[in-house]
Amino acid sequence: MGTREETRARPHNTAGRAALEGTRRARTIADVQESPYGNMHMETPDDANGFAHTSAQTRVHGGLCTDSLSNTRGPMRTGSRTAARRDSSTEAPNIASGPACPSTQAGARVATRGDSRTSKEHPRAIFLGGITALKYWFGTQRAIRSVRPLERVAEYDRTRLSKRDIPWKRLERLGITGDIHIDVRRRQDRCRLAGVSAHVFEAPPPFSFVKLATDMYIESPAAALVSAAPLLTRGERMLLINQAVSGFAVQGGAIVRRKPLATLDELRAYTCAARGRRGAKQIRTLLTYAVENTASPAEARVAAILCLPACWGGYGLPLPEANAPVEVRVDGGASATRYVDLLWRRWMLVLEYDSDEFHVGAEKIGLDSDRRTALQDAGYTVVTLTNLQFKSQAKFEGLARVLCNAMGRSFAPDVEGFAKRNAQLRSEMRSTRVFGV
């Protein structure tokens, strides 16, 4: 057909080049119609480049294809590269419009897929977990906006750790500093980054994550407890559970009131859903001895030591109500509601913790005396605990004996080495590794 000669003799002006292309295409169309391959049936199976299978009869000649159903042509993969480039850049004259040739559609798909690989991808979401989540929920962090775990997070299926996915400045604005711990679904999704530890969390149960910001999630309080449980002692785990279901937080060194991070029912449900995951059983076992609604770290410690069984170093007392309302009479015979630190309502027994911070000074001592008098007048037995008693193992044991006597229980921990176990538990309760407590 003279294609090579015409290509070498192509004029440099636009009009001449268009006329030459029109002439060449007209000759090609005529050749195709007269070609002995006019009834050739070509089927292009699917391959790695996305070429779709077609059942249409296609006439092939000279680097062009014609669909027998639509008489529409497009560049084929066969033929010289020069012809393919020339066919894709110039329209053939007087061709009826119709559906594109299969090879043309496939070429478009290949180009689209190539563009998606070279285009800038949206940063993947990151999922904070482990010690980072524990510090966020239980540490001296900034005010927490939301504690609403999500049932499912679709982005977690596509998580993969890379250097550009760590928004360090955004994390700092949320109060998350230092080394961070990240959850990924698969082992191969991890990567080595300075200041980042990746942990495989293959199948998160429902309500495992809370959304902090766009493309940023963190393990829920329940999930964080389970993740960190293997790294903590039993006393530390018990203290954190009491804090999770408490009504206080430590922010900037001060104790502030807030809603509980989770309820006991929520913790039970999550640990059951996470059955088989390391740490879930350790948390689930301790939920039996958790005391809800404590108002300070000291109350959370005292409740844990008093209620844990003797085999773990506790005194095995029944669970009390924390910050429970009590009706008393005040001056003039009027009824008033008072909230006591720990209450065993069945025995009308009250334990009041008088800390050095809030119960020092003549005025505060006088108010505490009036409070105790009103409670005693209402029929309650009031026992007072001070910091000095709490720090001394012998004095605290004497207080536990008083409480047992008031309940009509014998105080005789029948466990070998109880004193050593109790000392170990008290030491764990004062651990500085428990963040914010």
C-alpha cells in the first residue's frame, strides 16, 4: 500500500498532511473490503492488559480493525508502532459513528489504569493502638471530645503503614506525642519507621475504634485495655479498669469530673467478642471486682485493694457503691442528700477517704465533722481513711478488720504468704507506669 514511502514523504504543512492521511485511510478501507481475510473471526481473550473478549467478527488488515456489527474501526495492537500512532492521532473521514472497537476500549482501560497508578493517592487512615491508646484515654491528655466506638471501620481493611501516612503535627495537636503505636491488619502491612511501632490486629471485634479526626482512628478504651493487658501487672490492670468505669479523669495534674469511658456491660461485651485475643481473658476475669463511679485515683486504689480476693493480695470484701447518694437530716430537720465515697448499703456502712489535698484546714475539718454526725444520726456507721493509714500496710489492715467486723465477717485471709501478696498488690497500685493515676 506504500505506507512506508508515504510516511517518509509526508509534507510538513498541516493541510498536506491531512490530505495524505485521508488518502491513505481511503485506500486502507478499500483494501480491507477486498481482503481475503474479510471473514476472519478474531477473539481476544482477557489478558493482563485488560483486553476484553469479543464475539463480534472483526476484519483485520493494515493495522486497522472493523467490527462487522458496527463498521467502526480503531487501532489494533498488531502492526507497526508508527501506524498505530498515526491512526490514534488522526480521524478517518466519513466513518459512521458507533460503539468503539473492542481493542480501542481495551486501550482506554489500560490508559486509565496507568493514570491511577501514577496519580497521587489519598493518604491512608492510621489506627492508633496499644500504649498510645492507653495514654490517650487514661493519661494526662487534653479533654477528650468523644468516646463513641464505631461498630465497623471500612478503612481498616485498606490500612498499610508508610512514612507519609503519619501526620505528626496533627497528632501533636491532639496531645499525642513521643513514640506511637499503630495497628495494621496484616504482617506485610508493617514497615520500619523511627518512633513508630506497628502491631498486627488481624480481626478487630465490633466497637474496637473511635474516630479522632479525618483518616485518624484510635482503639476504644475497651480495646486499649485488652491490647495493653499483657504488658501490665494484675494490680495495674485492676486500677485501669476502675478508672475506665469511674467518673473522673486526670488532666494537667488535676482531677476533673467526666463521664465514664465505658460501662461494665460494655467491657464485658467487648472482652467476650475478643475471646481468644491475648489480654481479653485477663481483663474479663477482673471485671468481677470492678467498682464503678469512683471519683478519684485514691478511691479507685482503695476499692481495688479491699475487693480483690485474698489469693491476689486483696481483702475480699463485697463490692461497695461509689459516690452513692444517702438521705440525711440537716439543721432544722430538713432532708438532704449526701454522697459518700464508698457505701455498703446492706450493712449501712460508709467509708470516707479524707485526703490531704481536700480535707486540710479548720474549715474543712469542721465540715467533715458535721457530715459524719449527720450520717451517724441517719443510722450509718462511718469509718474514716487518711493518707497515713493508706500508706501503712499495718494500719490499712487494721481498717480492713474494722470493716469486716462491721459486716459481721471474720477477718482471717486463709492464704499462704498473704502478707507478701498484699505488699505486692499495694506496690502495683502505686506504680507510676499506670498513666494519669
